[in-house]
Amino acid sequence: MKRFAIFFGLVCLLGISSCHSGKSNSALLSKDFASSGWERFEFINNELEIKKPTTYDLTMKVSFDETYPFDYLSVVFSVFDTEEHPLRSKSYKFKLKDDQGSWKSDLNQGLYTFTLPINSEMSFNEPGLYVLQLENRMPITPLVGIHHISIVPN
């Protein structure tokens, strides 16, 4: 009987800990790159299920090493419904280095990591499944020196 009570308590605890409001600080979209870089038409996609109307403040986290050949990053962030109808799409160009060519981030374990604003108060008013997409808009392919990119809620 004691084992059953312990087992039942663990199951209840697991059930309670798995419930959440639909918002999370984990990445909504994420990609780690091999040493070969990010290809121009290698779209990064992820599905997002919205259970009730919600709003996110979104940022992009991205890490580069010294071999990254540009002082900026250009991407397109898009949201589609599951039938691939575009709901939102916006181009972003972020300056990563100052006018002297120095990174606007500290070097940590061989990487420069940035947290960049994507969209504040992005609303999902209808429950359903959405597809988030990041597109590489840089002029060379593959884009070398990029190690990680993600879209995260604040």
C-alpha cells in the first residue's frame, strides 16, 4: 500500500509539473549549425501550438565565431498557418559590429552571442497550429561562422 501511495504521489506530481499556461521560456524555434554553416535556402521551421489567445515578446539569440565574414546579420522571420498561408513576415538586419569593426558582444568560450529584438507583443488570437520560420538573407552561402540561432519568448 505504501508503494502505491508513493507511486500515485509521483504520478500526480508529474501531472501537475507538466501543466503550464502555454507560455514557456524555452526556444520556439532553434538550430545548431555544423561547421559547414547555414545554407541560403535552408529554412528553419518549427510548429507552435496555441491553445488560447496569447502574446509573446520575441527575441532572437544567435552565436558566431571569429570566422563570421560580415558585420551584420539579415534574416526574415515569418509565421504561417498550417496550410502555408503567410500570416506575418518581416525582414530584419542587425548590426553586429561597431564602426571600428569590433563585435558588439563579449567573447565567451570562443563565441560572440547576441540577444536581438524580433517582435514585441506578437499576438496569436486564434487557437491552432502555427509554423514559425527563419530565412537566411545573407549574400553568401553557406554562411560560415554561425553556431546557433533561436527564437525565444521573453
